Amino acid sequence: MFKQSAVRPFLRYVAAASIWAGTAHAQTAPGEPTATTPAAVSGDAAPSNVDFDRGMAALQAGQHQDAIAAFNVAYATDHNPVALMNLGIAYTNAGLLNNAVESLTRYTELADAIRDAETITAVKAEIERIRSSNGVVVVHIAPENASIQVDGQMVSPIAGELIIAPGQRHFVVFAESYVNYDQMM
């Protein structure tokens, strides 16, 4: 029901700033987050929306779960792709890497290709950095409608892969009328 492939090393990061920037890694003690500087977008390119502003404040204060909630509401309110990019940053900071890649990828698909070309390029580079520097588990599940949880969080494979933080993880795969797959890896 579930198959694991090679898991690549992982670098976790936390960050918030006022413009999208490159990534600068800082070394820390083993087990500690690694700091980088991918930044949230605010200002003219950002939507004018109370929830977006609340998300920005939470992101900059390091309150990642509050930022995630606010950016989800902001995007649902006005469908501005900038909220998706910032949602991806909040997910990354919270260690929810699969959700981060999903949100950042949706940003690249929905942002204005001409106006936002530079930011789209930077976001695509960040997606590749996340994928290449974190654990990637290839999953093959049956039935196709099976659900997957990693450490109690529902996740959806992207192109048959889950991007996860390193360390021991609790995987549960379940579907109605099937026996659950439940394993620590």
C-alpha cells in the first residue's frame, strides 16, 4: 500500500521579511532550524485585505499557524495569488513542506506571468530548493482514494511524492473498507 524511496537530507528554515529575496543559509547546531531569508511580499503587489495584513503580522512575528489560517482566509476572500505565496512561506516555516510546495506551485500557476515574472522565477527556485534539500518519500497507494497522514497531519502527494522534514515520522494510510497501514519510519 505504501512504498518508501530514498530520503534526502533536510534543512529546515524559519524566516519573514518584507520582500521576496534569495535564500541565505546559516548553520546551527544539529536538530536546530536553519535560518534563511525567503521573505513575504507586502506593499503594492499584495492584496488590500484585513486577513492578508493579519497573516503578514503573524508571519513576521513567527506565529506560523496564525499566518497559515489568515492567508487561507485572505486567498478565499479575493483569490489574489500573493496570498498563496505567503501561505507557502508560512507552511515552510511551520515545517509543513508538502503544503508549502503545493501553495507555492499554485502561486506560480496563477500569478501574472508578465508582471510577476521575477517573483515567479524566485518562487520556482525556492520550490526546487525545498525539494532538493528535504526528505522526499515516493508513495504508491491503493486504492487511489486512500488518505495519508504524516504525524497526524493530512497530506496529499504531489506527483506521487511527499516532501517531509527529517527524523522519525508516523505514517498512516487509510481508506474505507481497507485495513489501515500504520508505521513509524
